[in-house]
Amino acid sequence: MLFLGILVPTLASALFELALWTFFQSRAQPGEVVGRILLVLVASSIFTVLMHALQLRDRRQRRKFQDLFLSSNDAILIVDEHRLVQEMNPRAFQLLGYSPPMGPFPMHRLGDQLDLSQPLAEIHVRRLDGSTLPVSVSVSRLPNETMLRLSDLTELRADQARRLAWRALEVQEEERRRLARELHDGIAQELYSLRLASNQGQPIQEMLTTLMEEVDQLAKSLWPPVLERLGLGMALQTVLGKVARVECEEIRLEPAREAALFRIAQEAVNNALKHGRAECITIRLTRHQDLTLLTIQDDGCGFNPQTESQGLGLLSMRERAQLAQGRLSVLSAPGQGTRVEVSLT
């Protein structure tokens, strides 16, 4: 079939060219006629083969797109220039509650939050039964059309919640183990030495001072009293000032919001030292009108937030920012350090 598909149009083109040449060159020699025929055959064969290859490639691309369209785990919608939804894949019918077949319908039926000018967004779409669903939207431009990919965030957020809950249990257990080691290896040993010294009549004033300092440091590691008494700025300076440069304005917030910002700063500094291997870390706390901004900047190795943004450390920081009714953003790139910003209004 492929041979006939090439041979038939080639012969037809050669005969047509020969007829034209014969018409305009009535006194042509037989050798010239044969040469002309061979030239036309070769040129037509090359052209036909190239056209056939292009058609095969186009069909393969269309078939590949169709397979991805039908089997994708994300909902895919094709929207025309009039903002009419022309096509939906099976996942889109399932996610939005519609049943095939159905004709084009206006995009605003899915809600007013869909914006084709935003390449990435997290919004709520309206389903057929009137309920709303949180989705992540990716917009891709096609010739005369726009493709929307909708990813259900319900399962993702549930998975993140489970991971955060598990992380919280791990942190609690690790903190308990640390406290147990501190009490057993540090304070308990100091108390035993203190008892022996007291029984032998030795001076214990210096040992008492050391023991009190250890207890004070242990308490501060659990909750810095300065955060409650003097505010977030002094707490950041006292606890993190040894490993970071702290530049804070005198700002007081609700206790829960101050605690959230303090823990975010702790986590960001810990990530910068542990994972980013940073040498210089700067913490800034400022206020611009009604906006409170906490920034943690480091000169570490950085990372790609698009592919590594689901780490438990970052998830916990985002969760704390949301609980504080704020917004957290992470700006980073490999080899360019990391900048964590939390804004509260």
C-alpha cells in the first residue's frame, strides 16, 4: 500500500510534466525526453516521500496527544477563542460531575475564578451539582484554542495533612528523646555530683550556678520566655542571633501569630544550615503600613522550588503561615541561596 501510495502520484506528476514539456517543446530529441522523465520521476518521488513522512509524523503526534488526553489523571478542557469549552477528557467529566456526550458550554459555568491570563493558579471550580472543588489550574496556549489542566487539590491537601500530622508526631518524639537525654546525661548527673559534694562538705555554689544555667537553657529551647515578655524581635535576636544577623523593628502581634512567625524563622534557619550549608543568614522583621513582613535570606546552595517544594519543612512553614492568616513565599534557585518571606495583614 505504501509503494502504491508513492508510485501512483509520482507517475501522474511525471506524465503531467511530460505533457507540458512536449507541448511547449514540440521538436525535442528522444534523449531529452527520457532525461526529462527521469528527472521528473526522481523529483516527484522525493517530494512524495517527504510529504508522506510529514503526514506520518503529524498522525503520530495527534495520536500521542489523543492518548494523553484520554488517559491523563488530570482533567483537561479545550477552550476556544470565544471562551466556550469544546472538549473534555474522561477525568474532566468525572471531576466536574458531567456526563458525556455534551456540546460546547460557556466557561463561566465553572465559576468566575478561571482566568486564562494566569498560567498557574489555585482556585475553586463549580461542579454540576453546585458544589465547589479546590483545583490547581495550568493554562497552555494552542493555535486558536487554550488547554486547561485541572488537578484536584483535595487528595493532595489530605496527603499533606497526613504527612504534617506524622511529622508532628516525629518532632514530638524527637523532642522527648532530646529532653530525656538532657535530663539523664546533664541535669541528673549534675544533681548526683551535687549530692556527693554536699555529703563530703565541699562547696557547691559553683555547681548550683552551672545547674541553674542548664535548666534555664533547657526551658528556653522549649519556649523562649522573651517571646512572651518582649516580643518577636527580641526572641529572634536572643535565640537565633548567634547564627544569623537579625534586623527587627519593634513590632507586637497577637501571641499566636508571633509564635507562628518565630517557628517559621527557626525552621528556615535550620534548613539553611542543615540543607543549604549557608554561611550568612539574615532575618528581617519590618512593617509597612498594615503589612508585617518577615524575611529570612541565606547564601546557601539553594534549590528548585518547582520540584522540591513538598518537603516537610516547607509544608510545616506554609501550614503555620496559613494558621497565622498570612502568606508564605519561597524564592530560590540552585546556587543562588534561598529567600523565605512571610507577610501578615
